[in-house]
Amino acid sequence: MTAKTLQMSTHADYFDKGCRPFLLQFPPCIARIVSSKERDEPQLPGSTADAWSRSTSFGRDIDTHSDHCPSPRKHSLHSFFDPADVRPWTSDRFQMVGKVQDAARNKGQVHEMCDSMHGKRVAVKHMPNDWVCRSHDDFMRHHPGETERPWVDIGCMALLNSTSFPYGCELLGVYRDEQSTRVVTELASEGDLFSWCGVPSSEPAGPTREALVRPLARQIIDSVKRLHELSIVHRDLSLENILLTTRPEDGTMQIQVIDFGMTSRDRCFRNCVRGKPSYQAPETHTGQECDGFLCDAFAVGVTLYALLMKDYPWLSTRPGGCKCFEFVRRNGFRAYAMKRKLRGSSSTVAESMSEQLLQLLEGLLAVNPVDRLTLGEAGGWAEGSRPGSVWDLAWLNRATL
């Protein structure tokens, strides 16, 4: 832990002002914190997680090659984009508008550029060729321990575009010159959710913000549910990896899920910690078999909490990593919400949300995955095996997509 974290943990009342300031904890360009010793392990035949997979149509088309296992299988995510379709980069077609953010894990940056051929602004992720390599197989030979895999990200976008996934960014092309590879996608007009909820003038936590966030929450949950129904586990959901754009036809807000570099088609895994520390499902730190659907559900819960409270609930879910989460581990989320103060306020988190919302977050943020709500994946669960779906709760049913 940092010195500031240690100072916070010894404060007389560490619930008084929450965790570190929201806009300072995870700047948009932060690299994922993943130990080089944490690797995916092959699923053990006959295990509990394997039984979950056998009970559904999910988790059987495993992206073993991209997850460092011995041999590739058919329909790995990277295979949905052919590296032969990479085109030469022409600088006279794309004019720089400005830098959007760093892409630290991909050794590059994201820029906003103007595509003169189509007369529109686009997002361009710029990465060095010695990082991207010529193909996914080439990348894995050169970077066998990497968890952020650019060809998996590109292939997943291509797959989602081909299925008319309503919450994806359109992949407009992949281009290369002698030094760099550039991935061109449509540009989200409102940026990412981290920036959106960090605007100082935005509504504070309370009934008005609940009403504002509720349609976005439904879209976020629906987007991850649809990914799971395509046998895709994201494993890096966060505010930074969900964009917001304005629908031209009616002016409403539309979310777009991005950054599929850690994505897998393997639903069940172990000893495999992915994503940012606040969003990691606690069971990923135990060495036990984990269900990727439930890990994504936990990350959705953290995302919704941060959207609604304009703050993170805890710094980390790693054992001993954050005193706030240790309280949740012992007493549950509801008890924590009743004690935790909003930043700059004498009100508690529980006092700042409706009972219906508290029930939703309590279900998504259950420490024990057995008690966690599902996202309602069709055919994803054996009958009677789960406590319920988020779609059964009243808070979500008060909004329309």
C-alpha cells in the first residue's frame, strides 16, 4: 500500500470521507495492475466451474491460445480479424485534432483525428509495431506474459460489429506504416464515463442522480449480458472502458463498451486476476475456480456505485489491501453503505440512495459469488442455482432502454 493508503487505514474514522479523491485514484491512462506471476491455468476436468460450464452452452469454446494455453481452438476472438486486412497508413487522409489519452498498456496513445475521406472525426489508437507485431501468434511469441492483447481487442470488435452488437464501437479499419499500427474506430461524442461522472457541475448523489443514471445502468447491464450470451467475458469493465455518445436520431445517451484486450471466451478460470483493483471480484484472489460472468457482474456493481456516488467504494478487493473492503467482507455491503460517508457530506451512502438501488448494489457486490445476482444471461444458469437476476429488481424496471 502507498503511504497515503496506510495513513487512511489508521485514521480514527476511515469511513468519514471515503477513499482517495475520485479524480485522483485512477486517471484514465492508468495501466492495469496485474502481477506477472498471475496466469490463467487450464480448467480442471470435473471441477465445480467445469460443471457450471457443462450445464450451459457457454464456456465451451475456450480462447485457450490467447490465454497462454498450449494449443489454439476454433473461433478464438483474435481470429475474427485477418491481419491480411491491415491497410497502409496514409497521413494525408487523417488529420490530427488532438490527443484523447495515453494507451499505456499498449505503449501508445489515442488521438482524435479527422477522416477527410468520409468527412467525420474518428478515434485512432496509435501503437508501435514492435509492440503489436504482425499477428496475434507473433504477439504471443514476443510477449508471452502480456494480459493486454491488441489482436484480441481488434478481433472482438470485429466480431461484435458482425453481430450488430448495439453497444460497440464501429471498427473502421486497421492501418500500418513502417513504425506504427493504428486502429481506427468511431468517436464517442461524450468521452468515457470516468470523465462524465467527474464533471464538478454534475448532479450530486441522490434521487436526481439516480434518475439520470438509471437508463445508463440498464444499458451497461444489458451490454454485458449480451456479451456473455456471445460467450465473451470482458474481465476489465470500468468507468474508463465504457464510452458515452449522443444518438443523432433522438439526442439520447448511448453507452459503448471498449477495450477487449483482456477478454476471454473461457467462462471459468483460476489464478487469473484481471482489471483494476477496485473492480476485481474478491474470489479472483483466492486461487479457487471463478465464474467469469459473476466476476463481470461484480465489476458492473462497482461501476454503477462510482457513477452514482462520484467516488469509488474501495481501493482494492485484495485481502488486506483496503480497510473499507475488509469491512464489507466481514459485514456486507449494506452495513458498509450505512456507515460510509459521502465525500464532503455528513450523509451516509445508504441515506443518499433509494432502498431499491441499495438492494441492486447489495446483490451485485456480494462478496460470496454464490450470493451474487446474475445479469440475466439467457440459458446461462441451471434452474434454481442462483439467488436471482438484477432484472427481477424494481430499480431497473423503472426505466426503459
